[in-house]
Amino acid sequence: MNVETPVFTTPDEQVAWLGTDPIPAKAYYDPEWFELERQAIFMRSWIEVGHACELPEPGTWIRRELEFADASILIVRGKDDRIRAFYNACTHRGTQLVEEESGKGANFLCPYHFWNFGDDGRLVAAPDFKRFAPLTKEECSIPKVAVDTCAGLIFVNLDPEPKHTLREYLGEYADRLETLPVAKATTFHEYVYEIDANWKITYDNFQENYHLRHVHGLTGVATVHQQNQYGYPDKYTFNGPHRTQQIWVNPEPLIKPMQGYNLGLVANDCAQQGIMGSPDSRTYFALFPSLFIIGTPMQHFSHKVYPISATKSRGVFRIYWVDDDDSATRRYAREYALCSLRDIHTEDVNIINRAQKGLLSGAIKKIHFMTMEGLCRHLYQQVVARVEDYLEEREAAGETA
Ligand code: FES
Ligand SMILES: [Fe+2]
């Protein structure tokens, strides 16, 4: 087949401003550094935790565990249709209110002494409450968590007074995210994994294409081609702490027969649902600190990495869909899409684990990012900037670091 040579330039110059310095390896395994990241970043950034389609009607709720904060959060769509979030903890003596992952009901009844909370976290009833006098029910609301949505995605912020609204935080990407198929999603398939690796090592693996041709020989990831052997993207963009890469179009993608059949089914669905036309359909968004979302309607997935400790993380892959899988064919196409993603990820997991193990002894003092690993460098620099801000704030407040 005669392939037209694509117009392709290496986007080196788009990342030149990030510099070329080596990176201290300690930031990828040291518990003390992780503690600074936890406080400076995860405890006060907007963290994506789900999608509004999980709260389809008033009274529905979901529970989310955020290990980095030892927190269990309830996210609830109230009778007034507003989405609120509060801790899954009773204000009597702290007992967790629910163990289920999701549910429906206007109230949360604590199983210990039956304090009963409304869908806004306010205490509405408590047995023999007069004996708590002078305590009032108004003083017993569950602590709230800041929550907001963009493109249907639900974000929470554990800072009691977030410095920015979610839209301020996402900046110009907020409007672009709203054009993605995820904004119309009504359902999804999910795959959750735990990995013995730092959250940045886990995340960086998905921010560089350098490894594609070496690690993904089995699945033949579609951006690698003789004209672009390292899968260089067409373009990078940066926006505050966030970044994107625009994926290169392979003129001769290696598509296996079953994959082709499946893509045809999904494409047909997407066309019928009018979600083929996003201007960001080749954009891979990396939203700080640790969310990916890809614009292609053909495999519209998000990937979130939650830190657990300096060397342990939990990841959540989701592929979002519009409408239920109401036929065996559609069900098959969707399951196949998730399985394909999982196949690719299986190839990544082993190498991510090895990357972590190699660093643990401390013998490797510095690591190196080439220009095409510029998104990894940008993440590291953003992390450092936030840790420095945090330390300055603590110093200004008279606290010792
Ligand atoms: S701990 Fe919840 S009612 Fe006592
Ligand atoms: Fe990979």
C-alpha cells in the first residue's frame, strides 16, 4: 500500500522551556517527600472521583474511598437535584454511616445509635437527643467536602476552603472537556487495579510514548509506525498544572480483524449518538494531579491514579458510553473495548513495577527525561512548585516544615 508521507515535525520546541535538568529520584519513592505531596497537592486539589451518571436521580449516592486522606466520602444528589459531598462519618462518635458502594435514599442512618442525617448531611433526628444538651442538632451536621462537576465528571476538594473553583482550576481546558463524549455519558465500564508503585511513576508511564514500541509489541499500540517509530505526538499544550498531547494519526494502523469489527460497531454507535465530532477527538488530557482523559469517542476512557503511599497506588480505568448496552452486540463491543485497554495495561504493569523496584535501594540518585518525556518533566516541576508553595505558607504561618 502506498502511504502518503504525513507532514510531521518533532514537537521538541514545544517542551524546550521545561529545560533538561536531571530529576532527583527520591521524589519517586521517599515517604517524607510523599507526605509533602499529600499535604501540598492531594489534600487541596480538585480530585476526580466519578461521573454524574452514577447519580441519575434525586436521592442517589455513591461512596468513594480516598486512601491518601484516610477518608470515605459520600457524594449525594439531593432532593433539590444538587450534588453535595460530605464525610462518611457520624458526628456522634465518628462511625461510618454506610458500607455499600452506592445506594438510594433520602437519609443516612448511623447503625450505632441511630442518628439520622439528611441528604445534605444535616442531623435530622437522634434518639433521646435532649440528653446531649446544650448541644444542638445544627451543630451536628457532617463536615462538608467541596464538590463540583465538569463534563459530567465529579471532582472533590478536601481543602475546607479551596483556593480556586473547579473551573478556575481547569482553566481553558474546562470548556474543551465539555465537548468530549464523557459530557454526554450515561454509563461506563470500569477496571480497578492496585500497583506497588509511586503515583508519578504509574502516571508517567501514560505520559510518554518512548516505551510504546518496546513494551507494547504484543498489543501493537496504534501510534507506532515506521514514519514515527517513537509515537511522537503532533502537539503538546500546557495550561497551568495541566497538559495535553495530540495523538499522531497512524496512516496504517495495525488492526486485527476482531478489533476492526469491534471498532466498526462502536463507530456506528458514536455516529448515531452524534459524538464523533469533538474538536479534541485526538487529545489526551493530563489533568493535575493524576487524571487522564482521552477525547476519542472510539475508546473514550479516563484513567485516574490515586496515591496510597510513597510506593503504592490505585488506578481506575473507565470507558464511558452513551445509552445502555441494550443488545448483545453492543454489550460485546463495549466489553471488548475494555478488554483491549486492559491488554495494553497488562503490558505496562510489569514494567512500572520494575521501574519502582529499581529505585528503592537509593543507588540511582537522578533520573532523566528526554524531550519527548516532557509531560513527565512538567508534572514533576508542577509537583515541586506546589510543595514549595506549601512550605512557604507553613513558614509564613509560623509552622515548622
Ligand atoms: S456513632 Fe453514630 S449514632 Fe452513635
Ligand atoms: Fe504503555
